[in-house]
Amino acid sequence: RQRIAFATQRPSDLSSAIAVMAPDGSNLQVLGQGQEPAWSPDGERIAFSRTTDDGSTGIFVMRANGTDVRRLTTNPSGEDDNPAWTPDGMSIVFSRSTFVSLTPDPVASRSHRDLYTVAADGTGMTKLIGGPTDDFAPEWSPDGSRIAFLRIVDPASDGSEGIPQIWLASSDGSEPTQLTRLEQGGYRFDWSPDGSAFALDAACAIYIVNEEGRVQSRPTLGQDVSCAFDPVWSPDGARLVFTSGTDGHNDIYEMDLDGTSFGAYWTHIG
């Protein structure tokens, strides 16, 4: 796979769109409405979340060129988001929340999300992990034996966010175990291609955390990077791609693991 998928917005249209570009920032293409794109293991498909005109959300899949869009889930009473593929490309895991109020406007409770799986053809939706905790942002290990996700153990009843940490569970959702115990928590993470580490963001910085949950390194960011978040590993594990920006104006950057050899791609679409 030689492309980067990301969500973007046009200045004239605040709805989120899925776009792809080459690793050097060239050949940018907007594929259609949606957010949170996730490549299939073979690079032929993209899973993403979308809110449709009727107000319902769901997990969708399309070909890498934006064609053959198919809806896998429908959640008229909440939000389905954070899709991630199994390593074999046969199913997708995602988080689901429910509305706590419909009057006067729908208010989604993001304080008690659960994890579900669904086959790539939209069949067999099953709850994987659920309960009083807030579980979201799931990702399979490269070998498919485990699943990592973010958990807030004691979410506030008013929906305000606590401090999320990375947890690990077996592929069937059993035996969840806390991995990180970071004071600032973690908000977006990505499993390294060899399964030995995680890249995560916290407090506008990027950290590399090992399999035992300890901080292994904190890459030094360039002077023009004010706040880095949403890190993703390159397929060879040699580089990181991340987002940086303020006031809603974000760009995509790449760097080596030691923070050197920066590259920046201006990704606002006119």
C-alpha cells in the first residue's frame, strides 16, 4: 500500500470527507463523505464511519478508489465509530454508543461505549466487550491474537471524559488487562507493525510505549509542530505519520522514530 488515507474538510463545507494521497503528499483525491478511514490489510478497501442524511450513523466500506460503497451497520440511536480491520480482512471491530436523550436534540452518551464486531459483508454483528466502562478506539494486534483499546474505567455520569488508558484483551474480548498507567492518559494510538510497541498521543506529544506499557521514547517534534496527535506507523515500522495543528487547521506530517527527517503535507482542500 503506497497511499495515506485521512479525513479532511473543505473550507466551504464543514462535513468530513475521506481523502487519499501518495506518501509524498501528491495525487490527493477526495473519495466521499465520511471520517475515521481504516485500510483493509490488502489495501483494497477502506472502512470508515459516516452520518447519513437521516441522522443515523454507521460503519461503511468502500473500494480504495471510492467506489462500491456499502453500509455494514446502522445505529439510529447513537454513534458507531472507530472501525478497525482484523488482520485477515474478514471482519471489523468498532465502538458503539447510544443516545441518552432525543429531546430537544439527540445527545449521544460517549461515556459508555461498547465494542462490537461485524463481518466485512455486514453480517454477524456481535458485542465483543461491554459493561459500565467506556471502551473505544479498538485495534487488533498484527497477529490477530489480541485486541487493544482505550478504556475509561469510571466514566462520569454527566458524560464528561475521564483519563483513558490502553487495555489489552484476547481476540474474543475475554481477560481485559490494563496496559498503560500514564498520568496524562492516551487518546489515540497505533500498534506497531511487528506488534512490539504502540505509538500514542497525550498532551500534544507523541510517545512510543513498549509491550509492558512503559514509555520507551518520546520523539522530538519540529519547531513548527505545536500539537501532535493521531500517530500511525508506516508499514515498515520505520516512520510515523501524525496530525498537527490548532484552531481546526490541521496538516499531516511524517518523521523518523527519533524525530528527525520531517515532512509536512498541506491537506486543506479548497
